[in-house]
Amino acid sequence: MSALPNLAADFPAPELEAWEALVLKGLKGAGFEERLVAHTEDGLRIEPLYTRRDELPEAPPPGQAPWLRGPAIGRTAWDIRARCELADPIAANRAILA
């Protein structure tokens, strides 16, 4: 089987600054933050575009320095959690805080 052709080979590498300029032009004076940046119910920011610059480095496999893996990275004490399966977020918040 032959390799698939690289369909993007004839195009120049995209620049983030060029994308941002086109977006601002398309917004016609409307605010970037207000129109394109979203937030989850708990306040997490959702950008309109993610690139490789936003990637976090992956932890090394087990057995290699710095010998950290998964959710234990940066934690030094026990972490106890309980599951809350209430469908209503307001009721769930009250139950968790209680």
C-alpha cells in the first residue's frame, strides 16, 4: 500500500498571529473575549483555538526519572474523595458543602 499524500504540503505553515488578525477583522470591533472565549459552569476558560503551544508535557513512563506518574504528581499527602451523583448541580453543591 502506498503512503497517503500530504495534502497540506503546498500550503505555507499557518501563523497564530495571522489567524488572530483575521479573527479580529471578522469580529468588526466586537470583543474577542466576549464573543469567542467561553467558560464552563465552574469557571474554566475555553479558548476558541488550541495549538501545540498549549500542550502539557507528558510525564515519563514508570521507572524513569523523576519517577512520577499520573495524578500523584505534585501530591505529598493522602487525598480522600466521595462520589456525588445528584443530577441537579445546585443540590449537588449543597450536599457536598454540607
